[in-house]
Amino acid sequence: MTQISLDALFEPFEFKSLKLKGRVVMSPMTRSFSPGGVPGSDVAAYYRRRAENGVGLILSEGTVIDRPASRNDQNIPLFHGDAALAGWQRVIDDVHAAGGAMGPQLWHVGSVKSPMTPWEPASGIESPSGLVDANEARGIAMSEEAIADTIEAFARAAADARRLGFDVIEIHGAHGYLIDQFFWAATNRRSDQYGGATLKQRSRFAVDVIRAIRRALGPEFPIILRLSQWKQQDYAVRLAETPAAMADWLMPLVEAGADILHCSQRRFWEPEFPEVDGLDGLNFAGWAKKLTGAATITVGSVGLSGDFLSAFGGEASQSASLANLVQRLEREEFDLVAVGRALLSDFAWTEKLRRGEPLGGFNPSDMAALN
């Protein structure tokens, strides 16, 4: 058996003011355990346990900005208001006491329904064009005044994150939520400055959000932007079909102030453009880094393969193995590795990996509690 060196996963990473002890990132995962939008001591303990067990950077579950239509579940945490921010102060203090680093993921759900609850905000639903996807209407199209208010709400939340002592912020621009609905032609049919026939034109809202946040944070506080080609409304959607189209999409976002691109794909080992560089080619994070020069995070089923620890070549599942992941990281295809469901089920997953101990998989029943 060939021994895999895991050293690359535990090398320090520094970018601007961000200093991490390792390359493993806890991916944002909605938990809905914040009654009334206020994270309690159980939420703080949940994140602290991951910091105590070797996670380099923790990204919080999606936290919503100060906009009435920003959430679709009453138990999703707010990132505004005295009570919620006091809860987040306890979270970041606990994470720092455990030697960890953390950032909140700032979010507006747009017109997407929650799969967990039928609850809806009394203010109604808002999105670029009042659509959930190409065929379903829901809510109203945002006015330019509503768009301006939303942009400022993102900036206020980012400023609050810095004031509370967080190490970084992440903007949720993926998976078919509000910012992604502006990117997607199926849900953005606007005729004003926030619409357009091209992906670059439809990126104007995201660019304005990033610029506003950058002004609020200054030049040295890192901004992460989470992006995806796929949507929860349609897994087959691709915003950019070619590297040139991807560059047109991503470069304005980086130029606006996004430092690190968190590139979500359903399986990290799948090539983004196999017609260009083959079946073993760069994944989404690899192409994003190559095209923009920005640091990137890869994410997508890390740790969920039954053969994840295989060190052999030739097996059908080898592409999903730890060897494949580490080799890509060593080649600097991307800079950081986000782990989601495996860390949800086992808070010690990262430390067990470092020690070479047996790793458990994801158990859906773990969604019912904060482990």
C-alpha cells in the first residue's frame, strides 16, 4: 500500500489579515437551531467543538441580512439586531478561545422556499424578477430602491462581523439564492442596469454588493464569495459553458474586491471543462484560480466516498479518494478544502484525519441535533 502524506491539508495558510493553521474549512450548512433568529450557547458550542478539533477555518451556516424578505425559516440565524449579534459575539469568542478562525456567511434567500417549513416572511418574497426558476413565479420583482437597501444591508452585516471580531466574511452567491438569481438568466429578466443578455451584465448586483462590503471593511479584511454553476432548482444548470465565459463572470467579481472564491460543485473530482483539459482536468476551483489569480476553496462531497482513504490507483472510485484531493492541493489547483456533511456528523473529523484514525461518514439523522 502506498502511504499518502496528508501534510498539504495541515499547512498554514495566510491571506491579508487571515491566518489559518490548516487548509480544512468547515463548509456553511443550514441548521435552523436559532429560535427567533438568535444563536444560543448550543450554537456556540457546536462551532467551538470543530475549532478544538483542528478545523482551519469555520464558515457559519447562512445568516441573513437586515432585509425583511431575507429568510425563509424563522430558525435561521439573523446577522443583525442586538440579540442576534450578542449571540454571534459569544460564538466567535468561543471559537477564538479554542484557537480557531471563523467567518459568518451573509445571505439573502431570494424567492427560494425552505424545505423545512412552510413559514414565509410577512413582508412577502422578493427576487430579481419574481421567479424561482424559468417556470415558477413567486413574490415580486425588486425595485431599484429595494436593491439599494439590500446592498447596504450586506455592507452593514459585514461591518458588524468585523466589529465583533470575526476573521473573514463570506457572501452567499451560490445555489440559486438571491445573488445567484441575478446571475441566472432564467430568474433575471430585468431590463434595467441589473439585468442583461450576458452573464457579465447580470453580475452587476453581485459587483455592487462586493464593492459596498469592501468599502465597509477596508482593504485588508478578507472577503470570500461562494459561487456555483448548479442551482438547487436545477442541478444541470451551468452559468459559464466555456473558460472564456467563466472569466467574464468571475473577473469583475474579483476586481470588485472578492479575495477568495468558494467554488461549490456537487463532486470535487469532476472536471469543469473536460473538453478542454480532459477527464482529469481542473475542477471549478482550479479553473477559477487559473482564470482570475484569486485564492480558491474547493468543496463537493469531500469525505463522503466509501473509498475516501484509498491510496491505490485504478479503482473506479479512486477519483473521489483522499489521494486525488491531496494531489490537487499539492499542485496548487486550489488553496483550501471545504468539508460539509462529514464534519456535521463528526466534530473531530479533521483531527481524526490528521492522526490517521478511522473516519465515519455522514448520517442523515445527525441533522436533527447540534452534535
